[in-house]
Amino acid sequence: MRTHDLEGLTDRLVAAPWPTTLPSLEDIGFSQTDASALKLPTGMSGAEQLLDNFLQRIDRYHTSRDFPARKGPSYLSVHLRFGTVSIRRLVALAWQRQAAGSEGAAVWLGELIWRDFYLAILANFPHVVERAFKPEYDAIEWDSDAEARSRFDAWCQGRTGYPLVDAAMAQINQTGYMHNRLRMVVGSFLVKDLGIDWRWGERYFARKLIDFELASNNGGWQWVASSGCDAQPYFRIFNPVSQSEKFDPQGQFIRRYLPQLSGLEGRSLHAPWTAKPAELQAAGVQLGGNYPQPIVDHAKARTRTLLRYAVVKKPGALPNAQDSAVKPQ
């Protein structure tokens, strides 16, 4: 560009009218929301409030973080997303508490590192936005017919017939938040029980989560799909019932979001289709009525998944029927 062209551009910029007001949310494509309805402290003062509360229980983080009915997480993810809390400050605090011997702080520091790890993956391997990090996983053929779309709709609506999955989907649909352990459970269910492309779930989470970040959302979905650089082996598949019994043993979380099941106890609450007719009647539960029958048989789905993933099977990899030891929360 020539010098006189630059001078002309400067004159035009100076002469341009300067906006007197900021654009409204509607002007930039968002709808106005009552912040009080979020039940989450907002702004920098809100982040400070949540952080102060979390620091009182950070030492128990490693034992409480996997149980959705407990107050285990920091709930700071949305503040990290919008920059109302400093990641550097959180790391410094976690480092200090870890140095003082806090196991909970050490585990939380690892979670903060995972966030930056996924940001680094996105920056250096941008193809993950559209494709698998591991190219060979793009050869997997996902179900996409009318039946698959019907099952995807059931998953979105929390109508799969698996209480922990449905309660988790009710949580995200009602609040815009989902507990981290449950993000892994429902992700595994969509991909490895229903045989649906992880990108469908990734897009749904992107629409619903108030703490949505492209890097973390993509990394998490590629983790459950086994296609990411840090992913669990493809043959390790979450059992939604055993996950429910282990991490919501008293059914507190399920009852909170699925009150129609609140009269069930024990295994019947985690797997209503195993309950006796008299038990269902006493609890006021009608399978196929006020609560759906399971849309898939987990054992059969697991077999289909192993066949589906055969295109990426490596020599010497032995399928394991156990639930995986999952990535830290």
C-alpha cells in the first residue's frame, strides 16, 4: 500500500461516526436472560464467591468430584469460559495447596491442566473440529438412518430408559450445566450404546452448555469416542447401570431430575426394567408410560460396538469387559 493511500484511510477513519452505545444482545444474535434464573453467581464477584466456597472443600475434591449428588466440583468452568476468573490465579492456588499436602488440590490442578491441554490440541491440530484426531477413526461407520435419529432424539430428551443417562440429560436441558462424570457417561452411551457419531453429541452440548468451550467440548467427545489423542481404548465401554450404582448409590441425583422414579429403591431405581410388576405398581411407575422402556440392550450394544470399531483394532489389543478407569474430572 502506498503512503498516500494510508493517509486517505486515516482521514476516512477519523471522519467515521463513533458509536455512542454498545450493541444489545439481540443485535449480536443472543436473547436476553434473567441472570438470577441461572442460579449461578455471575461476574467477577460471583466467581470470587464460588472460589471462596470451593477452597473450603478443595481438600476433599478427589473423593467427592465423581458423585453428581454431592457438592464436589468448583463450578468455576463457566467463569473460566467467560474470563471472569483468572486461570493463572486458580493454578497458583492449586499449586500452593498441593505443596501443603492437599491431594484434592493436586487432582484439581490436573483438571486445570487438561483444559489447557485441549486448547493446545485445538491450536496445533485444528482438523479435530471436523474429524477425528486419529485419522483411522474416521473409517468408523456410524448409524444415521431414521431409527438412529429417533434414538438420538430420545437421548437429547432424556428418554433412553436408563435413569442416570436421562437424569443427566434433564440436568443439561434444565440448567445448561452437566456434572463432568455424567458428561462421560452420556457421551459413551450415545457413541458406544447407540452407535451415533460423536459429532452429533458434540453439537448438542455446544448448544446447551453455558460453560461451552470448543476445545474442551471437542476433546471430551473425542475422549469418549476413543478417537482423541488422550482417549480411552475403544473396547472400554461404560455400563450405564453400574456407573449409576457406583456414583449415585442412593439415587439422590436420579430422584432430583426424575421424580417419577422416586418411589423405586435399590437396583430397581438404577434399572427399572428389572423391577417386579408389583414393585413398579407400588411406586407408580409405568414402563412405556411415565417412564420409557430401555431403547437399547447394553450387552448387545457392546458387542455391536466392538464390531464397529474393528476397523481401527490394532494387533494385540484385547477387549476388556470391565468399565474403564476414566480420565480424572
